[in-house]
Amino acid sequence: MRTARRDEGIVDGRVRTRQVGSDHVVGSTDILRRLERLPLSRIQIGLLFVGGLGYTFNAIGFGGVFGMTTAVLAAAALAALIVGLRTAGKTLEEIAAEELGPRRSAVRQRTIARARGA
């Protein structure tokens, strides 16, 4: 047997509900509890993240966004200095020979020589 479920109004900021069937209380808070249990997909999490960034950037203002961007770029520059390759005064061929090893470099040189000779 189905019984119609409806809110009876809002009193003191709380939703008043009536009982339906046995001991099950129905109302908008019940729907919210059910929605909170639903799993989120990757797309929904990404949209929430982007929306959260928008709210965050709006809250911290221009100076905060500028400071955060500066901090991220400084961290990237520091990582490049620590982990990056030393390339000052080297040609691309020298860098490739160091990184890929002599065998790979020799194969590449033969391929270039064939292409120029053909």
C-alpha cells in the first residue's frame, strides 16, 4: 500500500514531517541524507573542484590569486633547478647523446646520414 508523502511546512527553521507507514519519517531532510550517501563520479568530483577553486579565488581576491600563482611558479622553477638537466652551452645532439646513450645516438646519426645521402 502506497501513501503520499509530503512536508507539512517549516516551523522554527525545521521541516515538520508526518509519519508514513510504520516508523519511517519522511521529509526534505530524508532526501538530503539519501543524496549524501550517493557516490560521486570522477567528472562530478572535477566539477566540484573547479567550482571550489572559483569560490576560493573569489574569496582571496586579486592579491591572493597573484600570490598563489607566484608560489606555484617559484616551486616549478626550484624543481627545474634541482632535478633538471644541465644544458648550458650544449647542442641538442650532445644532450641527446648524454641522455639516450651512445648506441641510440649512433643509430640516430646513421639515420640522419642516410636521409641526407638519399
